[in-house]
Amino acid sequence: MKITTVEFLKSVYPGDEYPLGRYPEVAFAGRSNVGKSSLINTLVNRKGLARTSAVPGKTQSINFYLVNQSLCLVDLPGYGYAKVPQQVRRRWSPLIEEYCRNRKNLCGTVVIIDARIGPTPLDLSLIAWLKTLSMPAIITITKVDKLSKNKIVKALHQTAQTLAISPEGIIPFSAHTGDGKKDLWQKIVHLLNISKKCAPP
Ligand code: GTP
Ligand code: MG
């Protein structure tokens, strides 16, 4: 994917209005600190676009980024970080849930899993829930720069087994090296092309 323009559109907190749903959207979901914001930055070749942090719980709102004036990448808040105050944590899930359930121009979700950890129970419940919504999910294992080639293959097989899918359906990714970027864009564009909800970019 050739990136010509990237524009931050809006940060949405509970009760805020979403930006107009003019463009097809792809959302990025995963455990807190798994690397969602970094992955988006790598996809669009902009280091500091989505704020990242070594401290979990950085992204606490839904952030919309318009790419090439034709599609929106949506950075969702992370889930499952125990140290965030209960009050803050409680509103994450409804925020994600409301968005995924009701956003008409949402074509699919990229579910990001830590390659070193594999799918957690929360990842599994998210994937199962997206299925009930008939929401396509692209599965990615990230931070593969921290693993040897053998361990990446192992992680792919273990994740595939847990999710009962083929390992070929999972994209190994690294925000640091850019590994998997081309494959992930290919899957995203394919998803937009087959989506009946919105026009392709
Ligand atoms: P929240 O917004 O808190 O949910 O986190 P996030 O999922 O957006 O994670 P973020 O992109 O902020 O990254 C979290 C930490 O992981 C940062 O310290 C990143 O530098 C690091 N990180 C992200 N992606 C990678 C990767 O591919 N490889 C390595 N080695 N580190 C990564
Ligand atoms: Mg983030």
C-alpha cells in the first residue's frame, strides 16, 4: 500500500460522537500494551502518529486516522490491564463493544496478539464475540522481533491451534522491523474489497 496522506481525525471518549462514517474502517484491538498503536504507526510509516508507551493503558479513547483520504484505521483502547483504576477499566469494554456493534462502516478488526504470550482468555472472548457479530477478524501476532525464527513458527502453530484456524491465516508482525507489514496491508485491502458494508478504498 502506498501511503500518500495520513490524518488524525478524532479521539472519541464515552459519550462523544464518532466522526462521520464516510470512509470504510478497520479497527485494531488487543490487550493493553500489545503494540496496537505501534502497529498502526508502522503500517502508515509515521513514527509518532498514534501515541505509544512502555506503560500499559496509553490509549484510552478510540482514535481515528484517515489514510489516503479513503480509509480509516481505528486504534482501540487496550483491554485486560489490571492496574488501571477500576473506573477507567470498566468503561473500556463498553466503548469497544458499542463501537464494534454499531459502527456501520466498520469492515473488520485486526486482532493483535503478543507472539510471546499467545492468545489470552480475553483475546479468545473478543474473537468469539466478533464472530457472533459476523465481523471479519484478521489475526496478527506481534513483537516477533523478540523471537527466533523457530519460535515464531512455534507461536504461529500454537496460536492457530488455540484459535482452530490455519497458521497461514495468521500474520507475524513486528513494528520494529516492519515484518508482516505488506501481508497485513494485503489482508486489509482484501477485507475492504470483499466487505459489503462499504466501498473499497
Ligand atoms: P495501549 O494503548 O496501552 O493499549 O498499548 P498499545 O497496544 O497501543 O501498545 P503500544 O503501541 O503503545 O506499545 C507498547 C510497548 O510495546 C511500547 O514500549 C512499544 O515500543 C513496544 N512495542 C510495540 N510493538 C513492538 C514490536 O513489534 N516489537 C517490540 N520489540 N516492541 C514493540
Ligand atoms: Mg495504544
